[in-house]
Amino acid sequence: MASSDFTERAAYLRETLEHHNYLYYVLDAPEITDSQYDELFRELAALEAAHPELDDPNSPTRRVGGEPAAGFTPYEHAVRMYSLDNAMKVEDWYAFTERVAKGLGRADVEYWTDPKMDGLALEVIYEKGRYVRAATRGDGQTGEDVTHNMRTVMNLPMNLRGGNVPDLLEVRGEVVMANEDFAALNERQELAGEKVFANPRNAAAGSIRQLDPKVAASRPLRFLAYGVGRVEWGGPLFSWTSQKEIMDGLGAFGFSIPPEARLCGSKQEVADYFLELGERRAALPFEIDGVVAKVNNLEMQRALGFTSRAPRWALALKFPAHQAKTVLKDIRIQVGRTGVLTPVAELEPVPLAGVTVSNATLHNKGYIRERDFRIGDTVLIQRAGDVIPQVLSVDLEERPSHAEPYVFPMTCPVCESDAYEDGEAVRCSNPACPAKTVQQIIHFVSKAGLDMEGVGRKWVERLAVDGVLDTPADLFSLKKTDLLRYEGMGDKSADNFITAIAKAREEAPLWRLVAGLGIRHVGEQTARTLAAHYADLDAIGAATQDELQDLEDVGPKVAESVHRFFQSEPTRKLLAEFKMVGFWPVGSIDTETEEDAAKQPLAGKVFIFTGSLPDMTRTQAQALVEERGGSAVKSISKKVDFVVAGEKAGSKIAKAEKLGLTVIDFDGFMALLNESE
């Protein structure tokens, strides 16, 4: 491989890892598994070690994680919160202990070991025994001040127990949620029609990283301590000499420590502990993803020191992703809103990562063909972190003799219309397919559409399947008595359902209706663009492809899709039905002249929002801008005047800094609005 190839590969790995660092540490929305991330990280580390000329101080191997999210006060850690190097198998652990033995000149080393908790890493600070501050790890040097939220965590001591406490104590640990509490929380969330969490880690991290402490107070969170930062003792000289003494001391001060933590007298004892805990992980009260082993003696720790990224005296032994074997009983085809035929594996139920898995994704036609999955096969499935169960491979040795190659259907399983290949997807050709209709109505009421809070997805699906709802327009003819016929639909829920529909009829802006129609390639921003240039749906439908393509953010593919949608007979019929039920939002194009618009206080100013805002949705914030003559866009460019950064601000912040744009927080945004009044 040429030198330029090494350089290009290193650049690609750094960019990829930084992207996933941001998703994981800032947005709490990982897209890949830990094992996939570790594989990329190891490749980059090996490449940089073999080619010192590739050294870059900004490389992911020289730092811990992503940037702190906007919306919280940054907090500089006095002592850096390092990450840990990872080992994926016992052989890696033995190699680590050899390096430790070489560094210390001795092999008889004790290790403090505890489960690697899968939560949100934090530092909690005490002065003279009193709780004064808490901050997330962030990038290891700068985190987010979450003092008020952590005050609501019930097992976190506000005052240290015991008489001889340090003048200053920085405690490191993880905020976690017990599996049992997590299941109960998700059940409550689902009953309330609110977001359910993918795993306990996301629930814990999402709770602490809310601007409103009431959210954290309402969640069953716990803090488990695993170490310390600065420790300053007053009075008689005292110090801890081992990791075990630290943990015993923290326990005496009133902290919870990870269950199953123990002192191991040798490297073999650590290896045995790792393997044994891996077998019992599903039965533990908390989610864990490995074991952390630390040289017990603190003087030895100091002698070994740190690399630029991690301590040389500690290692995280990571468990493999949750996997299991089961039988592929059948392949079911689901039809989505845009007509895509998605294959789903029906499996012999098997316990995996705390849940019983009976269905898993097979992605698409090509995925099945490449791996040659056949009904009756014994297959390997995986569920790791946020990833939904997926079928990985087939055990050919256990393949039944009668198993036939799977033939992907080229007819819709719902309406029996012909299907056609569209890239990797297979789509139903029937625009009036009942399966599409159900999904379209669900989309219509969702947050991506009219955002009818109180109109639950499951009820909409049931009404559509029963034929009560044939089109989105039928929602506006529903009566309370139609709903009360269903078992499980209470009086209050029915009232909320009808009230939400009535509110949408009166208040829904044109752009939300456009977004709710589910036009292919049309998202929120394009819907806003169309609503800003046309008075109503009839006007959009009358526009030619060339006219549509002249609009900002509307390219040839989008223009063609919009034009074809409005020219179709089902759409013409739906628009007539909207008019009949009195649901016909109009745009603002005819309500103010260009001269009036130019006089507005934010006229010509372009805003973009990233992250969530306190006390209002992005839609509400965008409406406030538009009321004052400004505009809000979804894609960042040099045309943007203000980038408003909320909680869990996205990658737009980094792009904004590169473009030299003005970034303001929520308080700055409100001040700007107040100035414009």
C-alpha cells in the first residue's frame, strides 16, 4: 500500500470515529455497536503506530470522546477523566498483564475488578463532605454541569457519612438504571403514549442530560461509584494506598459501588472472573458490557502512568455482542408507507439480552440472497446495544436437506399487485395498496406529519385495519362514539383523541399538511419551502415541474415526485375529501405583501435549529421566527445568519464553526426575539 493510501485510510477512520463519537457521547444515539467501533479504533491505532508520520494531535486515539452538548454550562475537570483501552478476549488480557509486569519489573500484581457498568460517566464533587457539583465526562477534559439533575438521584449522598472526610473529594462513577426499573419505566412511557427507550443506558443518559431536573427526578436513576479524581485531606495526614481502599472508603462515605466488585490476586483470577461474569451477565440487576480490571496498588498505578488516551494500569475486558442460535421458521414480508417490501424473520423464540426474540430483520432482498437464508435453517442472531435483532448468518452444517433457496416475492402480499425493484428496495406498484394506506395514516398523525398529540399510533392502525379510516381525511369525520366501541378505549382517551384532531383542523399549518401527505423525497424542510411559495394544496398541484424545481432546496427528483403525486387520481380524491370535511390549511403567501414582509424585524434573517429547546418545540421556535419575517432552514450553509443550539446539539455546530456562522444558545435566541418586538 502506497503512503498516500495509508494517509487516506487514516483520514477516513478518523472522520468515521469522530462521527460515531459524536453520536454516542453527545447525542446518545449510537448507530453502530461497541464491537464495530472498537474494530475501527484498533485499526487506526495500529496504522498510526506503524506509520508515525501519520501522527495527528486531533486523532480519536488522542482523546476520549466527543464535545459537550450545547445547553449546559461547560465544566473543566481538574483531573482528566481518561477512557480505557479495550480487550475483546482473554488473550488480549494476558498481553496487557505482560506489559504491566514489564513496566513494574514484577509479575505478582493484584487487580481490583468490577463490572463495566453501561451508563453515563460522571464526576461528583464534595467540599468538606457536602455535595457541591456534578459534571458529565464529556470529552474527558470538559463536560457538562448537571449539578441540579444529579441532586435528584436518590442514592447519591448529599452529605458524606463518617467523621474523617476529605476537604475535597471528586468521585467518578456511572449513572445507571436497573433492568427491572427500566422495564417498568418503558411500560409507563408506552401507556402514556410517550417515547420508549432502547436500553437502560439511553434512559439514564437521556434523563440526566435534560435541562429540566424534574425529568431526572421522575426516573429511577442510581449512581454507582468506581473511582476518584482529586482527594485533599485536612487535619491529620491520611491517604488511600490501593484501589480496594478507595472503594471501601467510598462505601463508608455512603456511595453505592458496582455489584460483584472484587479484588483478584492474579491475572488468572481476573480471567476466570471475566468468563464467569460473562455467563451470568443476563441475570445481573444492571446492564454491563464487560469487566474493568485495575492494578490495585496506587503507587504501581503512578509508576505505570498514562498514554495520551488511557491509563496503562487499567483495561476494560469487553463482552462479545449478545448472540444466539435459533431456527428460521418463516420469512414474513411487511409493506411500509412508501410501498417497500421488507423481509422479517419469524424465529423460534429464543432468550437474548434480557428479552425473548421471535422476530428479526433481514433488511432486503439482496441481504437474503447474499447469505442464502432458507426457511428451516439454523441461524445466528445478534442483539447488541441499540441495534434491533438481526439475522447474521446460517449454520450450513445444520441445514435441512429439504431447504429450498428463498424466492423473494415480486407481488405485494397485501394487495397482490406487481412489485418492482428500486435500487436495493422492492416496492409495491399499487398507489392504493391497503398496507400503504395504513402506514400513510399513521405517518399523517405522527410528529413527522401533523403531530396530533393524543392520537396514538396503535389506535390509528387498528381503526385503519378495521376500515374505519380509509384515508387521512376520515380522521376529521370521527366521532367519540366511533372510538368508545373499542375495548380498551376509555372516555378520557377518546376525548383526547377527538380534541387532538379538532386542534389540527383549526391550527395545523399548510407545511405540516404537506409533510403529512407522505410524498416521496419530501421532508419537513421541503414541505416548508412549498408552503412558503404556494397558497394551498391546489396551488402546489397546479405547479409545473420546472416551476417547482426553481424553488430553493427542490431538485429534479423532488420536483418530479411532487408533481407526480399531485397529478395522481388518489391524491385528487383525497384533496376533495379534505375540502368536504373542512380541513384546508392555507399558506401565508397571500396574507402579507413583500413590502410588509420587508418591514418585519427579522426580515431576511435565516435561522437553523439544532438540538432540543427548553419550553418549546423546534416547530414553535421556527414559527416565532417566521412571525417576525425570518425563515428557518434544515440544511446548514453560508446563507444562515443564526445557528440556535439547544440540548444535544448536532453536528451542525461543528459545521457552523467552520463556516464562521453565529451560534447562539436558547437564552440568546429569546433575547433576539425580545429585541425584535
